[in-house]
Amino acid sequence: WTWVTGAFILLFGLVVVAAHQSWHGAAAIIVSLLGWLITLRGVFLLAFPTAFVSLANSMIGAQGLWVSLCVAFAFVGLYLSYVGWGPGARRPASPAAQAAPDLRRAA
């Protein structure tokens, strides 16, 4: 299962990395970093499956760490949701649309 999971995680990470190459602004940097971290996790899961299994077994009893990580990722998710779907600044129209609003477009 570690190979199958690693392959899907690697594929998903590569899709995020390929689709999101923007490093301008805090939200874009977070999304790009998450894509690279997902890709690295997939590579390490494929390369070192026994190390990940032993790490998972050792992390079972770390309840405080898991709760704090879940809360941190929830705040990151809320921030990205607000930036992506929240009210934003009104974007100006293109200069071509403002130049002659009563004329029909040629193409």
C-alpha cells in the first residue's frame, strides 16, 4: 500500500507543481510550497517505504502534535479559502473595453 499511496501522492504533487508556478503573494507561495511538499512526500514514500511505516508507528501516541498540526492546517485552509473566495478588490476592466464601450468587438 505504501507504493500505491506514494505513486498517487507523487502524481497529485506533480499536478499541483505543474499547474501552480506563481510565487507572488502569500497565498500563492503557500500553495506552491504545499505542492512541492506533497511531491517530496510522494518521492520519499516511494524511496523509503519502511522508514515511513516506522515513523507512522512511532507517531501514533503523539496526540498533542497531531492536534496542533490539524489546527495549524485548518487555519491555513481558512486563510486560503478567504483569499480565494472572499471579497476582493475590484479589478479594473481591460483598456480595450474602456476605450470604445459603444462599438462592437471585431473578433
